[in-house]
Amino acid sequence: MRTQKRKLGRGVAIVGGAMSHFGRSSKKNSRDLMTEAYVEALSSVELGMDPTEIEALYIGNFSSDLFEGQSHLGHLMADWLGLAPKPATRIEGACASSGLAFRQGVMAVASGMHDVVLVGGVEKMSAASTEGTQDYLAKASDVPMEVDQAGFTFPALYAAMSSAYMSRYGTDRKHLMAVAIKNHQNGVLNPKAQFNLSVLDIMGGRAAQAKRDGKATPHWRDEYDFLQDTDANPLVASPLHLFDCAPITDGASCILLTTEMAARRYTEDVVTVIASTQASAGPMSTWGGDITSIPSARIAAREAYEMARVTPADIDVVEVHDCFTSAEILAIEDLGFFEPGKGAGASVDGQTNRCGDLPVNVSGGLKAKGHPVGATGVAQLQEIWRQLSGKADERQITHKDLKLGLAHNVGGTGGTCTVHILERK
Amino acid sequence: MTVKFIGITDYYEGLTKGKIVASKCNKCDDVYLPPRPICSTCQARDMILKELRGEGRIIGHTTVAVPPSNMVDKGFSYDRRYVTAIVALDQGAIIAALIDMIGSEYDGEVIHVGMAVRAHFLVQPDRSQNEPVLVFRPM
């Protein structure tokens, strides 16, 4: 039994943050993407920050080795951002790589080792073929047992979890579609999102394209009808179709951390880290037979609420790891916002819409914002920081006062999970 | 003297003999696949190898339309799909394995959570690997 109390040695604050444009960019490599995020993060510090104040870098990256043929990314980023000889460390935890990098930065500041730290994440994915990308992402599973023996891909693993969930709770594909429709709708307001198009926009675009090509114009009644059409939305791994999956994305993200004490030197709007937790799990075969929920997420969430001394009901805004639409449903249950089996209806009923009781993925989520895997964790956290400090521009939530925000970042099928809670002071 | 730990090699050796070899913890009786040296439930290191009968139930499944390259090499594609699953064996362990439909009347539509399945060992026709592949068929 773990009984020790989790607390930070000293308070940690976010004073700046940014993400690069997310999308496919054939001309940009991971250094270019990271530069874009870093320069904007520096200029986001209201009262300014001298780059020489940065004492260390923690960079999340899943697999530049496979995607770009480049290992040893930490020192390259330090050099490219003009920050060598400051210590730079690359952190890998699959799609949770930069959730981990953020956590390492928090611990470095909290411990007293460093006063100002850069945390970030980067992934350049689009140079590989779609088949190559799928193979590389599958390296984050238990390769001999899940891929070599059983032919699982990443979508297939989440699909198996989804089949168990749908069977237990009697939900259907409409619940998954509602998550995609919501997150695409949110992405419309995010100029840096890979898709700032609603599903309705995409549907209209497809119909217009068919007309231009002189093909029979498809007549979809609504978004749900469009998503039912397997020509428009082909199967990936049942029940998951293309619009259930986060896209292949190039992108980087960056956050500047300092002590809570020093934060007012940089900004008037101080946002602090009040919980930073992380849990591990083996592959699904070790979960004891229940694959309708991710054990590491439940544990990291419970410990985060304990550390922050808050409850799920206190949280005002959330970014969750919707690598698949089904994953968002599991996430909002694992985080304690909905009872098991009730998360499926949240998007359908509008509870998690940007104007709902609990806005989830107002950035567009991984689905619409894009999912450069190693950059995702810090991208989520900079969105929460923007929302809490009133810097979210057009997508700023205004129908409620924002005090506490939470970010949930998952690596693999929950082999790694981080949960962070931020507070506006 | 080197100590030999139970591990995934024991699983592959079992497959070559047409057996599913798991580990069983002598302290808490929990069974794991592939066999492991330290019990994940109780951390005991008193583990023995145990052959399983290979009967169980599907707890999660999917029909894969976009296969990984190792399955593309076996001839699968968007138009030639396969079913894979997470199977809970009656004797305790859980494993990821293909559902073999070749030569049977089953297709992906009939596979469901809770379906009873039995293990089969498929020898690879191209001898691409030494040991047979563990698959399950509906009972």
C-alpha cells in the first residue's frame, strides 16, 4: 500500500506556452516544428522572458528514430533553439511522451534543481507511408503478443476495448459519431487545428467535389448519415471507422515552467500545477478481464484528485486523450466525470460540448486538432493554460468561470497515463 | 551458476509442441500468458509452468480492414479482412490471438463478446516462423 503523501516541494507555475500549426507539412522537420512552438511560447510570456533564464529542456518524442531516422533528439533541440549547453532530455512514453516531459519539468522545478524549465513535445509523422506509420505506432503495444501473434494494430486494440464496452452497456456507433462531430465542431474555432472544419463542412465539401468531378452527387441526410456511408467513412477496425481515429499529424508543443514564487515576474495571470500523477499498466491481457476501462487512467485520476484535494465535480474544463472516439468515452468515465456506461451519452446529450456543463476537448481534441503523438500531452496542457488564463481567443469558454482544468494523456492502450490538474490563482 | 527465469521462450517452446504454456504463481495461483518470472498480482517469484487446455471466451474483438504489414504479407487487405480478439481462458489467463475463420462457415459478423472458443495451432505454410501460430476457433 502506498501511503506517502504526494506533494510538490515548491509550487510550480506555467508562464508561457504554444503549439505549432498542427497538420501535414512536407517541408518542416521536427526541428522546424519545435522552433515554431518555442518562439511563440517565449512571446506568450506577458512580461517577457530572457531565453538564457531557461535552465533545462525536457522533450517528449515517441519515435523520431522510425519516423525521421533520427535518434538522440534532446541535444539537437537544445542546439537548434540556441539553448546548448543547457541539459536536454528526450522522454518517451508513446503518445504520453510529452505528458511525461511536462511531469519531469514539474518535478525538476518542484525539487529546487531548476528555476526555469522548457517542456515540449514533437513528432514529425507524415514523411512515412500510411502503412509504415501504422506499423510504427503499433510498436507502442506488446509487439510479440499483440502484433506478431494476433495481428493487432493500434486502432484494432482500441476497437477490441470498444466492442467490450458496447456489448456491456448496449451502446452503438452513434455514440462514437457524436464524439467526432463534437470535436470537429470545436476544431472549427482553433486556427492551429489540422481540421478546422466541422463534419458538416467536410460533408458539404465532399458533395461539392463529387459535383465538380461529374459524379453522382451523394445525398446525405445529416452528419450521422454521412458517417454511416462506408465510401465516405471507411472501416478501419470494427467498430472504428476513419472518422473515429485521430489523424496522422506533424507538430510540436512547448510550455515554460517556473516556480510559483517567481511567476509574477513573468505574468499577471498565474496558473499553477496542483496535481501531477502518472500510472503504468501491462497490456490488456493483464487487466483481469475487464477491458471497458483503462486501469492506469483510473489510478492516475484518483491520485491526482487526492493530490489536488479536489473532486471531479470541481473541474471546469478538460482535455482528454481522444486518440479514438471510443477513447474519449472511456476517459471521461475513468476520470470520474461520468459513471461507467454513462460516458457514451455525454456527447449525444451535449454535456461535454463547448457550451455544456463540462467542456471536453474545446481545442478540437486529438481528433480535429491533430495528434503528433509526442507533442500531444503538452499541446493539451497549453490549451488548458490558455483557457484558465483567458488566452484562448475565439474558443475561450465564457459561459462559466474557469478555475480548475485537467489534462489526461495516454500512452499505448494505457501502458502509461498522466493526469495533471491546473489552477488559476 | 546462472539462474533460469521463466519467460516468453517457454511460451514459444510450448507452441512448437502444440501446447499453450502459461505461468502459475505458487503463492496466489494467478495464471499469466505469456509465462512470466514474477507474479504481477502478488510479486512472488515462485512461479511454475502450466499447460492450459485452450478453451475460453472472447472478451473483445475486431474485424481488421487496415492490416499491419505482417498481415499484409499474409494476404490480408481492406477487401480481405480478418478477426482478432482478446480471449479469456477458462483456466485464468488472457491472451490476444487471431480468430481463425478459414475453412469454416463463420464470418466477422457472428463473432461476439462472450462467444466460446477453442485453441488451434496453425503451422505457417511458408515456414516463415519455426513455431505454429496460436489461433482460436468458435466452438
